[in-house]
Amino acid sequence: MTKSTKFKVAVVQAGSEIMDKEKGVAKTVCLIQEAATQQASIIVFPEAFIPAYPRGMSFGAVVGSRDSEGRKDFRQYWDNSITAPGPETQAIGKAAKQAGAYVVIGVIEKDSTGSQGTLYCTVLFFGPDGELLGKHRKLKPTGSERLIWGQGDGSTLPVFETPYGRLGALICWENYMPLARAAMYDKGIQIYVMPTADGRDTWTSTVRHVAAEGRCFVLSCNQYSTKSMYPEAISSRAEFQELPEEMSRGGSCIAGPLGELIVEPVYGEETILYAELDLDQIVEGQFDFDVAGHYARPDIFQLTVNEKAQKNVVWGN
């Protein structure tokens, strides 16, 4: 595989078409096409872009009870989540092929095998040939996310070899899991994608830390969304009255392998961030610090990663 040391990336900061997977796919395709006009070789979307990161929604749940209207909200969320592969991934793959770019996008995924009642917060990877290369399912949903999303396992921790370096992702607060980061570093990740729903100032510090620790480029991508983007026909709508109009302020950014910000965080708007990256900067950065190489001490510290898919029923021959 011929390497390109210099290439352009696009980080898409946009709001979801909330609870509408068809419109969500159409918006995704349009944004891929827009990024392609700027010759982006890697195009990144936020966490849960299709059909939504349901910020502010309670799904009618408090400790000890769930109400019927909240169950209807969950069913609507489930109805608009996608399978991978499926018709939605085919449409996104077609757009990736037309763009000639790698596309990394956060979705809410229904398992296509076995019980389909569980949803996963997933990142999908598409190649420039339009093929779905693979997926990563979030290992540990945070807080109330645990009510609506299941846990991924070690079978979806890929890092892909591309002409633009080794490409992989961890989602949002997974990046606060030191052992998860260590697994990515050991796989030689160079283009580290961080789809997120965290728009706090502290998140930028995390982005810079991961870039410096991993001596990699970090593409952090968050949504910009407002209350007006939410449909009226959800039971949680009444709960939004006390919430600010700006539900997710953005904060997407791009950091380099010494922890410097190549593109500063952008807040308060839908936009696409662009940057030209140079893989040679990773080697230069690893001169004095290679977290999985000369700076490791395997004689003292070792990590075991279980990459087997976990099944609750194992059928014999």
C-alpha cells in the first residue's frame, strides 16, 4: 500500500436529523459531497450522528420505574437506528466511493443477528471503494446512556491500515479509559478519531493529551445542535422548557502529535473543519517518546486484551 505522507482531512461539525434516519443519511451524503470538493481524504462525523445523540431526553425513566410514553420514545429511537451492513450503510458507502475518501461516522446500531432489542453507540468505517471496512462499538456508555445503549466487546477494536496511516477510533469518554487508549497505541494508531458529545472546555485538554501521549493526529468531532432540531412528537419535549436553546455547542478540533492544536475548537455553528496533515510529524514526535515502543516497560507493565466476541449462548457441534 502506497503511503501518502501529506493529505487533507475534514471534521464535520453538524447537528443530526433527530429521530429520522432517512433525512440523516441524506444530510450525511450531502456533507460528504461538500468535503469532497475540498479534496478531503478522510471525512469524520460526530458520535451518534444517525439518528441522534438524544441529549435532554429522559425516556420516561427514574430509578425504579419507566413510563409508557418513554417506551414509545425508545421505540422511535430504535426504529430510526440502523443495521450495519444495511441500506443506510450502502448509501453512505456509495457517497464515500464517489468522494474517493475514507468516512468515519457515529451511528446508533441495531444488531442484525440474534436479539435486536439492544442498541449500540457505534462508529462505522468506510473505505474509498465504498466498502464498509468495520465498526467499533462503544465499550462503556456513560451515565444515563447506559439506559439506552448496550456495551460493546473487544471484538470491535479495529485499527485500519490506509494510505494515510493507521486509522481507528474511540468514542467520547472511552478516551478517559487508559487501558483502552493503550490498546489503540499498541496497534500503532496514527489517525485517532474521537467522535464525542462532550463540548466542555476540558474536552480540548483531553484531545491534546491523547495526541501528545499517542504521538498521533487526533480528529475530535462533536455536533452543533439546538432544541428546534428535536421533533415535537417525543414525550420528553415538555422537559426541554428549562434547557438552553443551544443543546450541543460543538468544540470540534484537530490536534497534532506533539499535542498542539492544528485547528482550534469551533463553537456555536455547523461547519466543516479542514487541515492538511503530514505523517512525517509522527516519526519526528516519536524521537523522544514512543508510548508503545522505546518508552514502554513490558517487563513491568502488561495489558491483556480480549478481542473475542462475547456470546451468552455457545452452541456445540
